[in-house]
Amino acid sequence: MSAGTIHGVGLGPGDPELMSIRADRLVRSARHVAYFRKAGRPGRARRIVQGMLRPDAVEFAMEYPVTTEIALEDPAYNAALSGFYTNVTTRLIALAETGQDVVVLCEGDPFFYGSFMHLHARLQGVVPVSVVPAITGMSAAWTATGVPITWGDDVMTVLTGTMPEAELTSRMADADAIVVMKLGRNLPKIRAALDRAGKLDRAWLIECASMEAERAVPLAEAGECPVPYFSIVVVHGQGRRP
């Protein structure tokens, strides 16, 4: 019996209408569907495909053992996630070896800061694996501002809010256009770094881009309230224009 294929399917930034035709076809036809979620939550990827799954679809919720309970730099964090990814990969491989295809739902693009990357690294060379790319969350974010992110020869820099403030400041100061991912509790640090880099006045905060709760405001006017997990900061480039 030939092995089934594990499909990492990018769902895009959140609006189901922004999914690719291939992603839509795979999701609607899937007999086995897997997705990541925090324990006790439905999972963002699963919400995106609500009403799209076939009635007899078998669902596999892959629940993270930790999210923010342990600091990223704590060795226990990496150990917990490594064991988790190994365990869920073993289960996916077992399904594939019975000839079953499995669709793994991925928010955004599977190869851009996505959890599927860690499965892909463990699946390669063991069973067939396929990846369906998607519109990224950052693309939806800068679109929500109504302003192009780059002009002319602008170089766009993508940063993560988990970086040290000094490094954020240095990279922001040298960048033309900026995208900052992974905000959460890091937003005050990101705001301070942008201020020190002289670019706070050009920064935008976008929450839940492409979703019903979408909100795009200048970061300097956003206040100090906590932001949703799906939030991104962008600074538009000011490059050459005809």
C-alpha cells in the first residue's frame, strides 16, 4: 500500500475568501483534518474553515503543551515543544502509512513563522508531504492601512517582537519598510524601539487583518491596551516614486 500524503495547507490571513482554489479544494475533500490549537480553545485555523469540512471528516486537534507559560529562553520551553511536535508527527505518519491523506490546516502561509514547519522537518523523507502556500498575514495587514508597503528600491525588513529591544532598534533604524510580527506582550518594547529609531510616527498597528474584527490605527494613537494575538505593526517605505 502506498503511503498517503500530509498536506500543509495555508489558509491565508483569516478571511476564507482569501484562500487559494487549491486550499479550498483540499479542505473540502479531506477525510482527515489536523490543526493546531491552544488547550481549551477551538483554534484559529479551525475557525477559518467552519462549515467547509465534509460531514464525515475525522479531526485531530494538536494542542500545544505550552504557549506563553514558560519563557522562550527557558530550555524547558524548547523541550516541551520538541516532544510535542515529535508526538503529533508520529501520529500523522501512522495515518499516512495506512494510505490516508491528511490535511494540516495552517494559518497564513505554512512556511512563514508557522508551526507546520516543525512537522515538515520531521516528515520529510518519511512519508510524502506537500505544502500549499498562501497570502500572509503581513500582506493583509499593510493592505488594511490603504498604503503600499514599499516603493521603488525600498528594502522590507521583517522582525519579531520577541527580539531584544536594542536589536530591534538597530534593525529598525537601518530599515526602509518594516513589518513586526509576534506582538502580544512585546508591544511596549516594540513601541519604544520604534521611537528610538525615529519611526514611531510612521508606524501602524493592525489587529485581525482581513477578519471581521479588523482594526488599523497609527501605533502612536493605539493606546496601551493588550492587542490580539493576530496583530502586526508595519512602517511603510518612503522610496523612489515616478
